[in-house]
Amino acid sequence: MDRTAELHRLLAEYRKMERAMTRLEDTKKTLRAALQRILEEEGESIFLANVDDEPIILELKPRVEIRYNEDLLRSRLGQDYHRILQPDLAKIRQHLAELESDLAPHLDKIGSPSREKIQQLVSSGEIPMDAFRGAFQKIHKPILFVKKPPPGGWGSQTQ
């Protein structure tokens, strides 16, 4: 079998499995929701069963999620608002570009070497290349991406 035919065969099997997994994940979500609904309706938090000779435990645990109206709290607390805050990684990522200069004094604790910055500083001559010799490990890791075409397609397709 030639390589192209083998790639097509493997990709067809891969896509078939992806579609099956999507259906299974959707079914799993539906079943979990139905199980949860029944436990909630029955007022039960634990259900024990044997399914296919395997013991199964369903446990419904209450989880409290609190979402604050931050603008309202900020206006009510005024100067004290900062006293209730702690770092939020999602917000840090969201505002990283504008926080970079504020974070600079702490980069020795929270930063990692940036390949782009190293290349820039070495190519400009500001830092000698010798400083990096033996100070890093280059690991080659191939990554395979299997993509679907965008809604308009890729233009020409291979068969």
C-alpha cells in the first residue's frame, strides 16, 4: 500500500473515532445530567449500585460558587476594596500586556526565559551568545495537528 493511501486510511479511521468520541461525550453529558436530576429529585446525595459486576458510587456534593459584583463592592468599600483582593491568574493573563512593567521587579520569582527575548538580545549584541552555551537543553518533540477546514474550505483539496 502506498504512503498516501495509508495516510488516507488512517485519517478516515481517526475521523471516524473523533465523531464517535463526540457522540459518546454528548451522551455521557446527557446521562450525567439525568443521573444528577434523579438524585436531586429523590433528595439523595449518595447512590450505590453494582453495574456489570463493578461497584459504582454516585455522590452528589453541593458546590457553592460565588460571583461578586466587583464594581458595586469597589464603590461600597472604597479604600478598603484592595484588602479583599488576591491575585487572579485569569485576570493576570487577560491584562498581561499592560501589567508587564509592573511585574518586571518580580520576574526573578514568576518569570521564565523567553526564547524570543533571548534571540533579540543576542542578535542585537546586548548579550553574548556564550552566556547561553550549556545553559539550555534543546528537545525536539514532533507534534501532529489534525485540523478540519474552515467553513469556507481550504481552496484546493488533496484526494
